Amino acid sequence: MFDTLSDRLAATFKNLRGKGRLSEADIDATAREIRIALLEADVALPVVRAFIGNVKERARGVEVSQALNPAQQVVKIVNEELVGILGGETRRLRFAKNPPSVIMLAGLQGAGKTTLAGKLGLWLKGQGHSPLLVACDLQRPNAVNQLSVVADRAGVAVYAPEPGNGVGDPVQVAKDSIEHARSKQYDVVIVDTAGRLGIDQELMQQAADIRDAVSPDEILFVVDAMIGQDAVNTAEAFRDGVGFDGVVLSKLDGDARGGAALSIAHVTGKQIMFASNGEKLADFDAFHPDRMASRILDMGDLLTLIEQAEKTFSQEEAAKMASKLASSKGKDFTLDDFLAQMEQVRKMGSISKLLGMLPGMGQIKDQINNIDERDVDRTAAIIKSMTPKERAEPTIINGSRRARIAKGSGVEVSAVKNLVERFFDARKMMSKMAQGGGMPGMPGMPGMGGGPGRQKKQVKQAKGKRKSGNPMKRKAEEQAAAARREQAAAQGGAFGLPAQDDKNFELPDEFKKFMG
């Protein structure tokens, strides 16, 4: 969603590199480019004005004028201001002292409230809570049935006493759900309310009545991040009519300009608390302003990547794999282990999203977007078509075995050959890293390894005396070498052998290259 904004900001900062000092004209030009980038991203005009004003004021200050690298200081300022308009610090849910805690979802129809109720329920379940979803959207056709299906997929309970489709009193359902939660010992109640295509009095009144009936600890306004500037207008209307405590962004994985989402926290004064960035129920997490700002500026989001890895990989399994890689050249690490690791990575989400969290990946964005996720499935099919012995000892895979594996997995023989070769290369590299050697082939990089191997090669090439380019000096060196040979011949041959007649003696070809 923020790709266009990221690209424009990256191009703007690129123009600042290499400048030892920023002039007033440089600051104005940079501010102008940032303003255009934000407006093109659909950020609200009042937010853009405030943002640019703060950036220009700080860019003219001491922190930039006296910096060794002014360009980096400007990037730092923009990053901090972005964090500011996104809400500053991460906002956590408030829970009631006496359960159940009540969370009410509000927003327009089509914003994704029902699906988001299931995502929030699954997220709370992962946090150790016992959530209950309550179906209070009794107007939209099949809304109750949809919530039941979503709850079942998330593995959480649902309270839906009314069939919906225009039948039932949503306020009474919300009120009864609290007693039901207490009796069944659910500690969080998530109330899914009805929406409308636009703001109207009926919608506001029903939301206000449900609010008064259940006294929610949190009212979350769910907004479709793709609807543009109308997101800000709707948020203001809900804030004034019903009130809400935090914002949830849905459909953050869309390709629309997402600047309106950046504006909500600044305009309404309510922080973004959660973000939904995919269709799966697990594509949902707490919103961290600092991490989102880092992504926009192509600095990556390693903290989120690490958190996802910790959820997927067990410490015990990771230690086991590390010990296998640290063994003799990693030979204990088999194709079975490789397949298990690959399947664990797939559980973390799409490969493109994972790579997008790494710093600097915006420079190869097109290549990342063109990654075929089915390649992982094809690789798994090849490995599963091997016998247990072949997976444990890939070196035994010969031509006939490759043909059988290729036929079993539905790929070309060359694909099997390439996979095995890549596995050996990857195992060798990972083994070197596990043993503290760092990344091979990268000399001069502290902690990245590769230096010793390159240096050995250079020493080997330096063996053998090089001839001088000066003719006089070269002639003197040749005469000195001839004198040494004559002296050696008089005292006996090399290695203690008797002297030979120089005219009849020939060195083997292997030794000639070492002689001047």
C-alpha cells in the first residue's frame, strides 16, 4: 500500500547523499519533494502541512547543521515525524479489572468488521485469553452465519441467539452476551455491530444504544485503509457521534494509496491499535508506529520478522538444527531437515512479505513481487519423492535416481539436479556461518567471514618472484640468479643430490613455473 510513498521518499533522500552541508535551498527542495510524495499518497492536507512544517524547522536546526552526515539526519527527522503522525508509541488494549472485558467493533458496512472479529479473537486466544464473539449485526444478510463460520475457523466461541437477516434486537443480544460470558467464564467479549453504506442517524443511534448497554472497555473503529480521504471523514463522524478509543486498519495489503490511514491518528487524536494485512485470520497484529515508519522508509521491520519467527520456530528445534549445521561441514543436516525448515518458513507467511521486512529490499521490490510461492511447493514435492536414504545421503543420487525422482514429482530431471546442488551449496554456507565463519565470499566485512579464504588465494598467487619492469634491474637480478645456480652446482645439487651436468639436466615441468 505504501510502495509509491516509499519510492518517492527514497528518491528524495538519494539526492541528499554526498552533501557535506545542506543549504536553505536543499532543505526547501527536499521539503517540496516530501510534500508531493505525501499528497500523492492521499495524506490529508492538514497533516501534510504540520508534517512539513516540523521537518523544515528541525532540518534548519543544530542537529543537521553540525552533523557529519546531514542526509542521514534528515532521514532520522522524517522517520521520527512519521512515527509521530502514526500515533507515537504502540497503544495496548485495556482490560477490565473484573472480567469479562468488552470490546465493541464499529464502522461502515464493508470495512471488514466481521472478519476482523475472528482475527482479533484468534489474536487474543494466542495471548492466553478466552474470547467470545457476539453477533449483533442482525441487519446484513448472512452476517450471523458469517461470524459463526469465522469463529469456527479461529477456534473461538460465538454467541448468536438470533438468526439475523432483519430479525432480532441487537441491543438485547449485546446485553445478554455479558451474562453468558460470565456464566461460561469467557474473559473477553467482542461485539460485532452492524454497519451502513454511509453515516446515518439510525446507524449512530444503534451503535450508541449498544455502547450504553454493555459499557465497553474499548470501542474500536474499523476502517478500510483503501477508501481514501473518506476514511478520515467517517472516523471524525464516528468520533463525534458514538466515540471510539482506537482505530483498526483493515485491508492494509491492498494496492490503493494508503495516506488516509496515515492521517487518521493525527486528525482524530485516536491511535491506530491493530492492522489487518491479509485475507488469512493470522494476518493480523498490533500496530507499531515506529515499525510502520521504518517500512515506509525502506529500513525494514526486523522486530516483526523476529516475532513471527519466534511464534513459528521452537527454541529446542532451532538449537537442534544449529548443532547439526555446526557438525563436520554440516553433513548431519539432511534434506529432511531442509524440508522441515522450509515448511516452518511457509507457516510464517508469504516469502514476499518476509523479504519485504528486510532493510533495503525496496531496491529489488519488483523481483520480490515476482517470486513464485509455488516454487517452495515444487521443491517440497521433489524432496518427498526421494527415498529416506536419498534424503539422508544426497550424494548417492545418480542419473537413474534423478530420473525416478523427477517422474515422481512431475518436474524436469534438471530441476532435481539443481535442487541437490543448491542444497550442498546452502549447507556449506550455513555450516560456515554456524561455526562462526560468517558469510563466505565477503572479504573485509567485520563478522561476515570470507576474508581468510580470499587472502589465502592472494598469497598463493603471490608465490614466485616477479620480474622487475626496469631492464637494468631485471638484468642484474638474472645475473645474481645465475651466480647462485653456479654456486649450488659446485656444492652439490638441490635436496643433497650429486651435481649434474647443466647441459644435460632438465627440471620437470611442474617445477619450472616456480623458477625465475
